[in-house]
Amino acid sequence: MTQGTRYDLLVVGGGINGAGIARDAAGRGLSVLLVEQDDLAAHTSSSSTKLIHGGLRYLEYKEFGLVRKALQERETLLYAAPHIMWPLRFVMPHMPNLRPAWLIRAGLFLYDHLAKRELLPGSRGIDMRRHPAGAPLVDSIKRGFVYSDGWVDDARLVVLNALDATERGATVMTRTKLASAVRAGGEWHAQLESKDDGRRGDARLIDVRAGAIANAAGPWVGQLLSGALGREAQHSVRLVKGSHIVTRRLFEHDHAYIFQNPDKRIIFAIPYEHDYTLIGTTDIEYRGDPAQVAITEDETRYLCESINRYFKRRISPQDVCWTYSGVRPLLEEEGADNPSAVTRDYKLELDAKPGLAPLLSVFGGKITTFRKLAEEATDILTGALAIDAHAWTARVPLPGGDIAQAKFEPFAARFAAEHPWLPAELARRYARSYGTRAARVIGDAKSLADLGRAFAPGLYESELRYLRDNEWAKSAQDVLWRRSKLGLHLEAGTLDTVCADIDRWFVQAPVAAAAPAPGAPRAASPMAG
């Protein structure tokens, strides 16, 4: 990038909304620059419950429009990236003292019929004494319900959107923040502070120009408006902390649970990384720095106690293997005192006047509706810029997602058969993480030795090179906790050593003389299968 480069659109924020907007806009032919102050998905977008869902509990708050929109998007996304997203059946034990059965049946009927379903089976009642999901639960639970939603690797979803954006001509810069931006002559003059080379040292100052700015800074959307952009917002976000805990696997089957708590909160228990159970989430008002959010002892106890109401096997804070917390930037509403009742919908605020470069700010949203949000945002921006370009993302796969008929298992079996020298577990992880691009991670390798140095079980140098050269990974944290969850599987006491080795590699490993250039913008193609 040279000083003074001009773009049609500058997107600020490398979470799911920013990456989605960058992808959509680049695919419509706009020149796009995306900047993120940390790593892609470093904050909220890697700290979700990792569900693609309509939000069954939002029906209680009469959010029918939001639920319908999310349910419509649910199947669109499952088709777009079947390697990092897949259907998941949920079990809801019935507790008569919390919600009557007729109310649950009515809610599930709406959930089944508010949007068309092709991939997902509908809901039904079950006898917990006969269903495998009943075995781990306390004997007092006699009946329940099952319904469908989806699972997503949230951080990889962000990376794949950014990757697709670059392959359609966009430029993505991590470790780069917007320092200031002023309107001048019908465009934005912006100054960036960049440490995008991943090494320590002073930030480079880069001046760029843009026809429009999309403020998709998530929890920082208001700070960016009042600070670097010098504007006042019509809307605001309410920061709500959601924390999760991970324990060793609490059940053997492949269903997830959704539990009703006496405080009307919903808690999920989800199969996670094969050997673990993911439990969450909390909803707590948050007023601190979004970059410093962390679980509290009270939250850990709350989640353990919530699970202990239902499972025969009791857990305590000592059973927790890992925790994570994120700050959800929810759209502020009058009268919503309970954080759980705050809408998960979004508002797109356009600041545009004749002769002035437009500014679009994103308030709220949830991961399931990111594609629709990005589509609506890009519609608004192209209209404000007088660019005639149409929506295209609804039926186009994300990188690696062009799997025939969106059927992952036949693809994974074929990939393993084509690389019989790969251990079965590693072959499946490559297929899951990278889809049809898994062969690019392996390159010309014909044996494990050809993959280079092993930094940890299942993590070889060839994968590090791929992540560095294609997916903006610059540190051990990027690799072990966002591009993968390999950090969770490391033996106790080895994590610090592995992280230090990987960080040294990123500093010392030579970069190829000619890094892969972004592909030329390409026309949207119909989804395979």
C-alpha cells in the first residue's frame, strides 16, 4: 500500500460484521480496505456460544421478525460453509415448574414454521427414559423436546469472509487502527496506525482516502464515532458480557442441551472439540474495557450450578478446563432493564448529506444474521455512493465451502482416502477447518515428515505457513485459539513452551519471496451442488 491510496470503502472492524461487509462490497466491485486493531475475530466474534440459530428464547420477547430473519439465514449459512458449520439437534428437558409443556410446543411449532427448512428436521417430544439424551440427566426429568439449529466455528467464519474479500480484490490489514478521519472534498481522509508486520516497534502512519467509511467496530462503535470520526450517534450500544466454561465431556451422544433456569435464563451444554463440553452463557451488564473482559468466580459458579440442576454428574469450578468471555454490543433500547431482554437485532445508521462522504455505523447484531446485515449495509453504501451493484452472497459458498450438495461426510472420507498417510484425526481436522482448501495446507507433502516441524501434536510447520501467508496469523494466540482450538488439547504445562516456540517461528521464519497475491475480482458463481 502506498501513501494516499484511495478506496471506495474503508471498513473499520475485523469482526464478523466488518468482514461480512468487506466481502459483500468487494464482490460488487468496490475497492475495499478493511482495518482491524487486533487480530481478526479477536474479541466478540470469537467469544460467542458458536451457534447458528434463530434464537428460540427470543420468541418470549415477541421478536418474531428477528427470529424469522435468523431462521432464514440459518440454512443459507449451512449451505455456504458446510465444513465449519453443521446441523445440531438440541434437547430441552421439560421442567413443569418453569414453562408449561403447551407453551414450549407452541414455541417450537413457530420455530419450525417461521422459515423454510431444507436441511434441518423439525421438533418433536421425547421420552427421556428411553432417549439416549435422558441417561446423563437426573431421574426426575421424564420428558423433553428436541429441535434443530446449527453449530459454527465463529472465528473461522470471520477469517473466511476476510479471505473471500481479498480474493475479490479487497485489502485486509490487521493490527491496524483508525487514528483519525475527516471529510474533505467529498471523501474521507483517514490516518491509520499500523503494526501489521506483526513485529514489535513503533506503528507506521499511513494516510488513505475513501469514498465512504463503514464503522463496524462492535463494542467500540460509539468510541470510534466520538473519537477518531468526531461524530455524534443517533443510537448506542449496551455492552453485555457473555461468559462460557469448558469441561471434560459430560455426555457421550452428539446432541446438545438447552436448559431453562429459574431466573428465566437459558444455558446451553454443547459437545465441543470431541473431548469437551461447552457451557454458557451468562448475560451481565459490562462497563469496562471490552478488550479486558474475563469471567468472574460468580459466573463460573452460576454456570456450574445451572448444569448441576440437570446432570447426575455434578461439576464444580475445579472441573473447568478453559473459560472465555466476550462483550456483546447490543442495540440499546428504552425500558429493557434485563440484559437478556435486550434485542439481538441491529440498526444501520447512515450519516450522509449532499456533497459529504457517507459514514455507515453498525449497532448491534448477532452472528447468525451477519450476512443479511452485510448485504443491507452494502446496499445502503452503494446507494449513497451512486454505484449500481447488486447483492450476490446468498447462494455463494465461502472459501473451502464449495462441497458438493453441502455434504461434508462424503467429502471428508474422500479427502482421507486421497491422503492415507495422514492420521485419521488430523485428516478430519484439516477437512473440517479448511474444506476443499485442505490440500493447500498439505501442499506437495507425501508423508508427515514432509509437513515440516511438529510444534504440537497435529500442528506442523506447513499449516503455520498456510495460516501466516493466507489467513493473517501472526502469533501463537492467533493459531491456537482462533484459527483452531488446538490450545485446548495441549498437555498441562506445555502451553507456554509451545506458544513461545510458535511466536519465535513467526519472527524468524523466512517469508516466501512473493507472497500469494489476492485473486482478481471474480463473478459470483452458484453454489456447488
